[in-house]
Amino acid sequence: MYHDVVKSSAFQLLKPTAKCLLVWLNDLYIPGSRECIAGSVKHVATWIGCNKDTAGKAFAQLESAGFIKLVEHHNWQQRRARVWRLTFRKFKGREPTDEWKDV
């Protein structure tokens, strides 16, 4: 994780579950290869060790804090999870948008 992200007031205000989720999403990020990160609420709940409602709230908190942005909606009929991007990382050749700095 970047120091400016972790030391920001936006990060400090996150609940522990949301912080854990952000670390997990950042760990999955690979520049130029895996910049879109798919994650279902159920999968994240299993990984973090919480229920799916808590995991869903963690996603919502990260999105409202500006750390993640939705790229693609889910489609449960096709078994596709939501796809996210990290706003503090490069995405498809573009510089980070850093929405978390504006919150």
C-alpha cells in the first residue's frame, strides 16, 4: 500500500473490514495485466471471515470513500461478479484518478 493512502484521513475513517478489503484488492492488482479486479461479496466474505452483508458494506464504504470505482456491474445469471478498479493505481494506461483525496 502507498504511504499517502494509508496515512490519509479517508483511510483512517474506514472500518477494519473495509481496510482489509482494500489491502486484498491492492494485492490482486497487477499493473498492465490485472487492473480490473472482480470480486463477489460472497467470495470476499469468505476470505475476510465475515458475513456477506458486512462484505457488501465494505465495498460500499470503499466506493463512497473514493478508493474504488465500479467498472462493470454484476450479472448473477451469468455468474459474473462486479468488476472494480483502484483509483490510486494506474488503469488502462491512464494515471490514477485519486478520488479518495477529494472526499
